Amino acid sequence: MRISTSKSESMVLNRKRVECTLWVGDEIPPQVEEFKYLGVLFTSEGRMEREINRRIGAASAVMRTLHRSVVVKRELSQKTKLSIYQSIYVPALTYGHELLVMTERTRSRVQAAEMSFLRRVAGLSLRDRVRSSVIQEELGVDPLLLPRLEEPDEVAQASS
């Protein structure tokens, strides 16, 4: 196998910054703190918050683009808007989510981004104080099922 050192980079996964010298032939590829692979951002700390922020930002950009032309158009049916939600917005929000380990905080942020779109489709705002579950039920949309990081206590209980 041939490795192109001009296209290669190395990264050490560790909570602290660690210098690691990796030799490929007679060259040392540069060590990086983060890189994108297949559209997913990996960081040397192993945390996924930045990737989750990117996904939420991408979904927000989709919503801004579609807001006037689709989301608030009264001529379009809710069914059409929900079809656009499922085919464009959800993939932008959840791309690569199989790799993400969600804490309760990040999971909540993703759900807030999801509900932002659905509230607008339903013609509601946060000031209307309608629960997310009610909006999802009225629109006939299932909540996104995102993996949740298990707390150490839950892991210990499950193994005993």
C-alpha cells in the first residue's frame, strides 16, 4: 500500500494536547487538532460539540433559505411543508448522527432546532406556549430518535 504523505495528516485523540511523531517512510505528516472526514468534523479531544454546532448551523441555514419561499407560504399545504422538512431539513440536521455521542445538553439543542422548524410550519411561536409534543402530534411527526450518552450510573446498573 502506498501512502501519499502530501495528502496525509495525523491526529492524536486525547483530552490533553499530545505531540506524537508519526513517520511515514522518511517524512512526518503534520499533526492536526481537527479534520473533516466524509463531512463530519473530528477533533483531537474526541468531543462532538463542534460537529453538533455545525449540524445545527447547517439546518438553520436551510431554514433561513426556505423560510419565505416555503415555511410561511400559505399557498403550500402542511403536508408539502412536512415533506420538505423530512427531505431537506432533517438530513441537514442529522447527517452523521450515528457517530455522535449526545449529552443531554446537546440532545436538547438538536431537539430545539427541530422544533423551531416545526413551530413555524404549524404557524406558532414560543410565545404561544404550546408543548413540543402537542405540535408533533398535531403535525403527525415523530420526534427525532437520537442516541443518548448513558450516564456512568446507568451503565453500572445495566451490567449488574
